[in-house]
Amino acid sequence: MDIAEAVAEFRGHLAGERGFSQHTVRGYIADLEDLEGFARRRGGAGVEALTLDLLRDWLWHSSERGLARATLARRTAAARTFSGWLLRQGHLEVDPALRLRTPKAQGTLPRVLPRPAMEGLLDGLAARAGEGDPRAVRDLAVVELLYASALRVSELCGLDVDDVDRERLAVTVTGKGSKQRVVPFGVPAARALDRYLGQSRSALVTDATPALFLGDRGGRLGVRAVHRLVARLLEELPGSGPAGPHTLRHTAATHLLDGGADLRAVQELLGHSSLGTTQIYTHVSAERLKRAYEQAHPRA
């Protein structure tokens, strides 16, 4: 069987039977298309060319291209899932990726905005929304909810109007693996949502849609549009590191822990299946404390 044909069939398996998110499916398929091109350049177009040595060479060349360790880890996972599926379908006699090792995650800490910077960002959005532009009112509600509930950008964009429980100040979120959870938000986010739903959403909508947040053309607000919005806002702030919606998620989680929130409560809020994933924010809080100590203590 040709690798390209197998990848096309595998796409349907991921989206349908495995229930992976669209973001994960896109990432896996992009990785496997890159693998297919690598194998073809090595002279192999069929799935039998996917040997352990070829997979290792592919990952090594990916590393040499400067790809992040998180990307290499995803590529390893994609290759493992693909080869296991090929074995179950009878396209391979052995699974070549069984001994494929996942690179260790990079030990860098996520970017976190200081509270004054986050408050200044929200104040700036509120000032723009005060002029009455429906898009500015929407942008304020988007960023308020991202920060208030520590949502993934895909979770935010997937929200429908009916997912918002105004009385309980909570949203029902569909996260990774199609798992649902109920996440609270605070009064400032509630005010921003009320204003958006009461005044601005009707000015943006073009066709009947259940989507909570709408783009400039009236359809569901897209992930890329939110990325552009947050990146533009973060460009105005000092500091280096990633400039996307995930920075607001990191910031919210860290601020919760700084304020004394229980680690398991933060894990539930973020929708992490493993407590170990959430523990990185304890390291961020400790690092922030260390920096504050070094700057302020006379005997540091």
C-alpha cells in the first residue's frame, strides 16, 4: 500500500474512530505527510519502507532542522499511532515504531505575564470597547474569558451560546479527546460577555449559527483570528517568549497558584489528565518568587 494512500485513510480513522480534535488531526497528518516525503526521497513509496531505521533518520533530520522538542515528541506519537494502525489493518507484518523513543520535553518555562501587565492589557481592551465598535466589544469578551477560565484557544472557538451558564458564571467546554468540563469565570468576564451578547453579537452575525464568538464575516470565530488578536496585544508588552493565546492560559494558571489555589483544582480547571502536566506552573510560581526575592531582599 502506498504511504500517501495510507495517510489519507488514516485521517478518517483519527477524526472518526479515535475522536481526536481537529488540531491534533491536522498536526498528525502534517507530520505523516512530511514522513511520506522523506521516505519517497529515500526511494520508498510503500508502507513497507517504514522501518525503524527510516523513522529514526526522519526524527534526526527533523531535529537537525531545528524543530522544537515538543514538535519532535508529537512526530514520534504520530509515527507510533500510524504504524500501530497499519499493523492492525494488516498493511504491515510488524510494528516498526515499537522501539521508537520519544524525545524528552524541553525544560523551558512558559511565558507568564505579571498581574499589572495583564490588568493593563484588559484595561486597554476595555477602553477600545467603550467606543462601541462591535469587534472591540467581542475582543474584550474573548480575552476576558480566555484569561478568566484558562481556556485553550480551540475550546474558546468551539463554544456555543448555549454553553454559557450566566447564572452559575460557568461555561461548558469540550476539550481534548472530546472530554467535557464545566469551567467558572468571574464577574469582569461576565460583564464583557453580557455586553457582547446584548449589543455586539447581533451586529456581527450574518446567518443562523450557535457559535458564541463570531468573526468579522459573521461565522464562527477562528483559531487563527484569536492568535492574531492576542499576538498583537502581547507585542505591546515587554518580555520575550511565545505571543499567543496559550500565554494567557499559562498566565491564568500561574496567577491562580500565586493566589493560593490548590494544584488539583487548577488541574481540573485546565482539563489536564495528568497532575504532572499542571505541576510546571508550580515551577513558574517558584521561579517568580525567587526573582522577587533576589530583587528585593537585602541579603539575597
